[in-house]
Amino acid sequence: MLHGIDVSSYQSTFDTDGQSFVFIKATEGRSYVNPRLTHQTKLARDGECVVGFYHFLWPGNVAAQAAYFVSKAPEKAGDLLAVDWETTGDGTRASNADKDHFIREVKRLRPNNRVMLYCNRDFWLNHDTTSYAGDGLWIADYVTAGKPRIQAKWTIHQYTSSPHDKNVARFTSESTLRDWATP
């Protein structure tokens, strides 16, 4: 398994030593852009990591959110894209249909990038009704790395948030991950 991290604007800097991939929060809703996006992207690329970008999904206006995300996330072959589907700051959540629509719309807008679903175990088991995760499931379940408590096939497992979000990916080598990341 390969190791990676995911970051948002809360991490002004991070270390890529020992990391094979880095996911960076790019956008949220239709108005937020991570103010550290450019700097964090440079750090990840300079560390020779596979780079991914994610969008925090809000309910409604899904096509507009997808367009906003792809307009702000850097576009490079081999970059990964993901939707972060969880409870919003005001206690709401996008519907299962919104999640599926967003993934399909991003895949339509960026056909040369893999598009994944990020969600926690509770959302996957109790809110998801289609099991649609685009090109891969990135599951958050804070247990032993690589052993999320779900039956579905997963691609990335976020296993802790302390001291920052740490993940493992189900690939045998960085070259295998890079090959997969470029459909």
C-alpha cells in the first residue's frame, strides 16, 4: 500500500517525504477557493507526488458546483479529482442524487482525469443508495490503515486525522498508481 495525505487551507505547509500522493482541497460550494491552493499544489508536485484535488459538495446547484470546481482545480493529466460528500457546516448534506450527478458532471467536464468519491463510513453505509463512486471510493474510517470496515471495494482509505489526514492507497507501486491515474 502507498501512503498519502490530504490537506486544506488549515495546513500552510506539509512534508511530502514518504508520501506517494497528496489530495488538496480546491473548492467548496460555488464561491470558496482554497487560498493556499497554488502553494500546496507546488509543494505536492515538487515532492513528486501524484496530486489530487477535491471539492466539498453542498446541496443544490450541482452542475454549477462541478463547473466551478473544474474551473479552479489545476488541470494536468494524471491528477485525481474527488468530491467530498459529508455534512456541511450548517448541518445539511447533498443528496445521494446530488453526489452521483456531481461525479458524472465532473467526469464529463474532465474526461481525462479520474474522478472519485470521498465519504466517511457512516455516509457510505447509511446515506448512499447507489454505491456509485465514479472511478474509485476514498473511504474515511479511523481504524487500522488499509482495513476500513466496509464490504465495498475501496481505492483509498483515510485512517486517521491526527496529526493530519493520513491515507493509504490500494496500489503496489507508485508507477501502478500513476498508470491508473491517467485513464
